[in-house]
Amino acid sequence: MKIKHIIICLTAAIGLSSQAQHTRWHDEATDTLAINRLLKKAVMIADPQQRVASLAQEFIDRPYIAGTLEPDGEEKLTVNLDEVDCTTLVDNIIALAITAGEHRTSWRDFIYNLERIRYRNGEMRGYPSRLHYISDWIVDNVHRGNFEEVTGNCDLATYEVKTIDFMSANRNLYPALADSATFAKIKEYEIGYRSHRYPVIKTSRVAKAAKTFLRTGDIIAICTGKKGLDVSHMGILFINDKNIPYLLHASSKAGKVILDATPLDRYLTSNRHIGIRVIRLKE
């Protein structure tokens, strides 16, 4: 019995050591406390849409900082709740919401889920294993049951067909792609997204969709017309009592996380976006 107990303790210690080795903290002491605090509040919210919305509001006024996942050196699981861009904001919120939905309140469980969401097959294996394209991120996470894309369930949805290869076509924008093996691996993953077909609620239909289909707490991926790229921005949806949709997002223009004062349909129009994709937690 004592030997069994020792083996269990050693296995746990090895697991934590391995986790620590491949994690890059912004401020470990502050972040671990903040994660535990957020989880203890969120675990009390049974409805996943409300949980996502509540957690999203906790990030309002956090500074917008681009490229927090792109430091020099080897790829590590970056944990930074103090500075976010549009993607890391959504990553953090989803990982917190899933962890709370599992009735877990430890930062260790959050880290496990963050890696599970951010990386291919849920495992960090270098830069190419990160799910850089949102279409790839959706396909991989839906396949593993982490969440579901519901865009195609909307009667107003149509479909786009696009080859997604922006990274390899713009190699100079990504320092990590200077390594030939990394570049080759990214190109290999892009092959699966040649003439990729995906659902979109077009910008002109978003206001109507807000009245019939969209919900507060929806995770929104904003589709772009840029060649080789599927999605250029993300955020969390809020719908007011008049069924007008607004986006909570990490805004580069505002320099922080905001609940945008401009209705989502007008925001999309003014920025010439094609439309949106809609994701919901699966519980």
C-alpha cells in the first residue's frame, strides 16, 4: 500500500515538473491566484453561455498586446491573463469556461485545458503544433469535442470556399518560419485547407441573425476577404434587450479589451469584413 502511494506521488510530481518545463508565465504568482479566483466564481454558473459571458467581462480593460505567443526561443505554453490579443483573449475565456464546467478550480486544470484548446490534438509539440488558422483550430477542437461550430445551423448561413495558406505565402512575417523544417510542417498542414469549405453568416444578415439565432456568450470568429486567410479577428458576443449584437474583444484601436459601443453588424460593415462564424461550448 505504501509503495503504491509512493508511485502515485512520484507520477504526479513528474507530471507537474513536465508541465512547468514547457509553460511560460507572464507573472506566475499573480496569474495562478487570478485563475483560481476566476474559476471559483465561474464554477457556480451552470449555463455555459452565461459562464462564457461572465468570464469575458472579467477581462474588460486588460491591455491589448499583440504577439504574446511569439517570443524568441522555443515554443512554450504561454500563460498571460494580463495582456491579450483577440486570439489569446478567446483562448483564455474558453479554457476557463471549460475548466469551470468540469467543476475544477485549480490553475493546473486551466493550464491543461489551455494546451488542449490551443494545440493540435491537445499537445504542444513545437511551433507547428499550434493551431494558427482559426479554421484548423475549429476543425481540431470540434473533432475532439471541446466545442461545436453552430454557424451552419443558422438558416441565414451560406458557405465560402477558400485556400488557406497565408503563413507560407507570407513567410517573412513569421520569424519562426525562417527554420526550413518548421516552414515545411506549416505547408504540410496547409495542404488540408486547399479549397476549404466553411459556413459564414454574411455581414448583411448578422442583424437578423441576432434576432433569431445568435446568443449572448457566443464565440465569434470574424471572416476576412484577405487572400489566403480565413479569420482575422475574434471576440465574445453580447446581445442587449433590443436584440442588438455587440462584440467584446481585444481592440488594437482602443489598446485594451472593450465591449464595443458599435453594434456588431455595423462594426463588420465599417471594417469590410465578410461575416462571422459562431462557436459554442459543448456540455
